[in-house]
Amino acid sequence: MNVLWLLALILLSLMYWVGGKQGVKSFFTIFFNFSIIIVAIIFMADPARNPVILALLACVTIGYVNLFFLNGNNVKTKAAFLSSMLTIAVLMIGIYFITELTHIQGFGEEEGEEIAALSVMIGIDFVQLMASVIILSTIGAIIDNAISIASPMNEIHRYHPNLKRKELFRRGMAIGKDILGTSANTIFFAFFGSFLALLVWFKDLSYSFGDVVNARVLSAELITVLFAGAGVAIIIPVTAWVTAFVLEKGWFRGKEGEG
Amino acid sequence: MNKVMMQLKTMKKQNYIFYTTVLFIVIASIVFVHHNHGLYDKPIGVVTEVNLINEEPTTDRAGNEDTRGQQELYLKLQNGNQKGEQVTVIDEFTGSKATGDRYRTGDQLFLSINGEEARVEGVKRDYYLVYVAWFFIFALLLVGKKQGLMALLSLAINSLILSFALDAFIQTSNVSLLFVSLICIVLFTVISLLMVNGRSIKTYAAIFATLSGMLALLAITSILLYVTGGTGLRFEEMQFLTRHPEVIFLAGVLIGALGAVMDVAITITSSLYNLFEKNNKITLEQLNSSGKAIGKDIMGTMTNILFFVYISGSIPIIIIYIKNAVPLSFALSHTISLDIARALAGGIGIVVTIPIAIYIINYLISRKQVRS
């Protein structure tokens, strides 16, 4: 049997064992996300459409599904959604700018012979595609941090409804600081794992330090991981501020019972 | 009172010294990367003028429209014995920028110069990397203060360990990469958890849970790879490698999942231990159900983080396949089988760690309860 199906089956059983019905829901969210990415890819394959806009739309959909489908429609998920989208929009500007300047898009020798048989003259702007890749790599971690801060802030507000916005913000920042280290770690190891093969290859070819640092693939990976790391940090004050603001103003309180 | 004032003053002074040092390092590093051309053997030229020679529309076999053209670049050499001289390069580009890009004035390019003939070999990107690195470092420091600094230090130490480990692996070919990465994983776990979370019983429990979880993940994935012989995984994606792609893949799976597994382990051990500290008489059943509730909440999002990191990188290559009229299912199985396997295996590591972490912290707490 195919390894992928077996892995998926094991993951599904484990998630069901630990989380019951919610575990099954978590499992299918992964496939939901996969479908969103595939749909985005199909849309991006049309040169008439702008990949960056499509990536941002994909981020909105992913945020919507992951926050509202998994955690319900309430004050904390709305605050987390708003914060994630704000952060993504701001990051995207920097990412696009740097991708354009560094020429990190496109393909190189590490892609193997397979790419040589294919035409890359497909009329799609690869700078925009690369910027989309970077933002989509980051979205999961950004949403995770946003909900991890908004959710306990909402609890604090529930037990201490008289707390001022400034104090709520301070509490949110304290929660954020506690999770910053581990979430930066999660992102970094994930990238270490995915470019381990590349590093072995560079070492095998005895590339010099200068060659490695300036190589297109490695710069692309490093720029992605650094933006992702900055993203998980920037989402913290943004979420703390937005959630404090929203809670104090009493916005999004349509269904208080679920909060 | 005086003592407090003194402390405040010295703290301010320390801060002042700290910020001045950081500012100095930032400026020094930026000056350095803008003037390090002499350290490179390859000639480097700064583009001073770009002239478009021609640009023509193209259509490939699958009917995709693009453009191809030539640009004339004037460059001023920055290093070597021809430093300061002007070079002219005729360079090709494509409209989609997938293979050849159009350059702008100010771009710094590596060249190969053979008599009168010069060619573009690559782009000098080190100074941009330094800018982005500082952006990242300041984001972590400004938001996380001390915690941010500790996270940065542990990342730096872990990168150094990985680099040394890879050197050891390359130089002594009889040491298996898997063995090297297992040692690395133990080091990474101990260093990251201790540095980010400090020394406490929660951290020790998390270290133990992480290592057990990783062991379980290693067992599950290697048994699967052995039983199936790796059907469905296209190791050809890593065909640029000269040595066993299976082993490198497995090592990558383990290292890639490690951060998420540590995250899950510390989240569970520290929240359960906090519950115990608030209420010393809490029962094991209560701890168990709280642990499961927390685990349930985080396992989905944690797996999603890995999923997005792994899948996104393959978007451009999948689009290339689609635009070459390759069916989507074929394109996917040829480009992201390894990435999907990595994400699923990472998810298994995350979920498996939840009951392990609960069990370990329960064991520690029940021993404490018996003693008191």
C-alpha cells in the first residue's frame, strides 16, 4: 500500500484516539487547507490573474476556515482573523519588495533533470509567485499565534470586564512573549527539516560559505524562514492591540454565549 | 530606597550599553556586507546601465505565451585586479523571469570573465540577507525582549550544531546521517527547551516527552518505509543528492517535526503542572482529561503549520507542470509526495507526543503527591 495513504490513516486514527470527534475535524481541516492551496494553484496558472492577489485571497479563505470552522464564530476568532489579515497584508509588502530586489524566484540546477524537459516560458510572473510562496508558508503559524493570544485575552476580559484597554494589551503581550520562543522554534525546525537535503547537497559539492549564502535556492529558503519568524513575532502586538480594542469597544459580540 | 535608585541607574546604564552595542553591530555588519567584495574570488560587478536590445513574444509547445529578450548590461567591477574597470555583458532574459531575470541599475552580479567575454553567473544577495536577518532579529527582540533574545540565542546555537553535524557527516562517510541527526535532535531538544523555558520540572518533563515522541515517530516512519518499500514516495525529487535519499528524507522528517513536537510537549507539561500547583489534590483523571482537552485544541493547528511550510514551496513547480499540459494528479504525485509525507509524519509526531506528555507529567505529579 502507498506510504501516503498509510501515513494519513495512522494520523487519522491517532487524532481520533486523542481528540475524538474534534480530532477527526482537525484531520479534515488539513485536507480542506490542501484543497484551498490546490484551487489557488489552478487559479494562479492563468497568466491573466495576479498571483499575489490570489495568495492574499487564499490567506483570507484559510484564515476563515481554520478560525471559524475549527474554533467557532465568536469574538476571539474574529479578533484573531482581523489581526492575522492585517499582519499578512503588512508582511506582504516587505516580502514583495525583497523578492523583487533579490531575484530569488525561478529555478536552478538543484531541481534536477525533470525541469529540463518542461517549458518554463509560461508567461506567469515568477517574482509574484515566489512572494506568494513565502506568504503562504507563513500563514499557518500566524493564525496559530493569533488565536493562542486572542483566546486567553477573551477569558481574562470575561473574568475582569473592567480592565482598561492598556492593561488588556499588556496581558496579551505577556501571553505572546511566552509563546514567541516556541513558535519561532516550530517554524525554524520545520524549515531545517525541509532544506536538510539541500544543505547536504551544498556540503557535498564543497560550496564555499560565500557560494552558499548567495545561492538562489538557499537565499530563497532563508528569506522565507526569516519572514516567517518575523511574522510570528509581529502578529503578537497586532493581536494584543486588536483584541484589546475589540473587547473594550464591545465589537463582534453577537453570540456572547459561545465566547 | 537609595539602593533601589542605584539599581535603576545601573540598569539604565546597562541598557544604554546594550543598545549602543547592538546599534554598533548593526552598522558594522551593514558596512561589512557592502564592502566585502574583496573576500570573493569570483569577479563582482555593479550594474551601472541597462539597455534593452530586444524582446520578442514566444509560444511554447503547450501554447503558453511569454517573451524572451536580450539586455546589454554595463557593470563596474568591484574586486580582483581589474577592480574599477567597466565590463559589458549581453544577457538573456525571459518575461516570466523563471530562468533569466531583467536586471536593474544597482544590482550586484557575480561574473565569469574570459578575456573579452563576460557572463552573469549569479546575483550577490548577502547584503539583502543581512537586512532581512536584522528585520527578523529586531521583530523578535522588540516583541519578546528577554524571551526573544533567548529564542534567538537558541536558534543561533542550534544552527551552529547543525552545521558542525553536517560537516562531520560529510567528512566521515561511514557515520550515518540518521545517527548524526539523532544526536542532534537530543542536543536541539535540551538546548532549545532549557533556553526558551528555563530550568524547571516542567521543562525536564517536556524534554523527556519530546524525546519519547520523536522515538515513536522514528519507529512508525521507519517501519512504514520498510514495510512498503517507500511506494508512493518519489525520492527522484531529491535526485540531485548523491547519497541515500531515504535516509536524508527520514532525517529531514524528524528534524522538521522536532520544533512542533517540542511546542506540544512544553504546552502540555507546563499547563498540567500549573493546574497541579494551583490545586495540589487534583486527581489523575482530572489531569488526564485536561491534558486531552489541551492536546485536542492544539494538534490541528500545529499540524497545519507544518503543512503550509512544506506544501507552499512546491507551488511554482506544480504550476510549471500544469502549464505543460500535465494532468494535475500526475503533477502532484511527482512534485509533493515527499512534502505531504513530511507533513503527515510531522502530524503523527505531534499527536503521539500528547499522551506521552500527559503520562510523564502524571507520573511526576503522582510521585509528588505520594511523597507529600
